[in-house]
Amino acid sequence: MYTEEQFLKKVNDVHGDSVEVIGRFKGVTKPILFKTKYGTCKYPTARQLYDEKITPSIKCALNKTEYFMEMLREKHP
């Protein structure tokens, strides 16, 4: 079982500064909100956020239009 501090450290080790956890950690099997440079996202389980094989994408974005527009702004300023 992870504490919130251990979870945040593990996420930081995997993603560095590219992901900011904004939701409260309630356990690895509970949903978690986080922010990327493109927008706010949600995973159904917090465990997905520290899995090195899973990268945040538009699929987990709460507002897919906003996420996509931020991606476009980065590619075509």
C-alpha cells in the first residue's frame, strides 16, 4: 500500500515534471486526476499513472477538444 507521498514520488520518478497530480490520492485502485501540458486528465485507477508502459494521451483527457487544441498549438505555433 502506498502513502500519498510515496505515490507522488513514484509518479515523479516515472514522468518527471510533465505530470502534476491535482486529485487527492485515495489508493492505487481509485481514480486520479492529473494535469499534463495539454490539459486535465483522469485515469480510472491511480496505478496507471506510475506504470512506465502507459503514457497520458488524449484518450484520458477530460476535455478532448481542449487537449487537442493545445497539442496543435505546440506543433503549429
